[in-house]
Amino acid sequence: MKNIYYGIILSFQLLTILPIRLEVPWSKKYAKAAVYSFPLTGVLLGILLILQYDIFVHYTSVSRLFVSLWLIFFTILYSGGLHIDGWMDISDAIASHRNRDKKLEILKDSRVGAFAVLSLFFLLAFRFLFVYEVLADSAFFHASYLVSIPILIRIGMVLLLIWTPPASQAGMAYAFKQHMTVGDSSFMLFYGAGLLFMLYLYASLPVFWMSVCLIGAMLVFVSLFRDVCKKQFGGITGDMLGAVIEGCETLLWFVLWLLHFFVTA
């Protein structure tokens, strides 16, 4: 029980801006429990998003345009921009077309290049478009999506960590990777399926099947992203764990956007 408690605390300290001051000693058991707890940070984020969505929609007169922008802003605020930083770093590295060692150096560079700015702009611009058009159709949108997407993308991050070797023997990815095995991915899939099953226990059948599509899209994206990381960098770093969250989130809203047209056509 102590392992679970410290693991949850560590995961929230790493992936959120919540002011948790408890010092967690580093150990294999706590590190592994923290990785298993990463999806729980998505559960809390999803609950907060639903609460804010309900308040804005039912108790204020603000437009869906504002609600869409606010939800994206709050998602980034919740992680302190940590994942955005990872997306920008790997964008600069991949766009540099340098050799592998030079790309890893670019990841460590605190400066931001033009490619990072451009990739972030289009990532968030398209995400805003998808979120707004999905939320604007009240007959299609279901609040459970605001929880399932944060959970799914963090499950994807854990799977990427388990499935991919580290690019170097330093950093957060290496620190957690050395305590994980391929067999842990099976546990994570069942664990994630359990969280989502409880979420959709009372949802309608169409919502359930659309969520199955989201799960499939997440698995495909993580698999492709893993191949890119291995080819471009020889493995993963902490930046890539953050980048997969940002990229996968935009992709899942894109999938919902596509389903919106097929379902309501």
C-alpha cells in the first residue's frame, strides 16, 4: 500500500503543477508504481475539465469558442507546459536533419528554433479546430470524452516508455525505463481498459464504440511514434514522452472530429 501511495504522489509531482511538497525517496518499487499511476493524473484532469465544461455551458453565457480555448489552455496549464516543451524540442531536432548525436544535443538546448514554433502553432491550431467543432455539436459530444482522452494519452505514454529503449543512460526516461519490463505493457493495457470500462459503464453504445476507435488510434499512433523515436534518436528521452502526449491528444480529437461527420451525416 505504501508503494502505491508514494507512486501516486510521485506521478502527480512529475506530471502536474499540483503543489505536493511530500518528498518521495527514489526506489524501484516507487518508480514502477509512479509509472502505473500516470493515467491517474489523466483521471483528475478529466474530472476538472468536465466540471469546468459544465459550469461554463450551464451556468454562464460564454460561447463554445471560449470554452474550447479554455479547455485547451487548462490542459496545458495542468502540466505546467512540460509536454509542450518536449514537443517543441523534438520538432527542432527532427527538422534539423542532423545526425543522431547532434539531434540529441538539440534536445538538451534550451533555445527554441523556428521549427518548434511552427510545429506548436499548427498542433494547437488544429487541436482548437477539432475541439471547437466537436463541442459545438451537442448531439454528438459526450462529456466522457473529456476524461477518456487524458487517460488514453497517458496510457500511450507509458506504453511508449515500456516498448522503446532509452536513447541515453541519463534523464527521466532512463530512470523509469530501467525498472520496467515488456510484460508490464500487458498489465497497463488491462489496467487502462478497467479505467475506461468504469467510465463508459453507463454510456450509450455509440459513445462506447467511438471510444474503441480512440483506443485503436492511440495504439497506432504510439507504435508509429516509437518507430520514429528509434529511427531518429535511437530510443526515447523525457522530451519524447511529453511529445507523444501532445501529438496523441491532437490526433484523438481529430479522430472524434472525423467520427462527428460520419455519425451525424
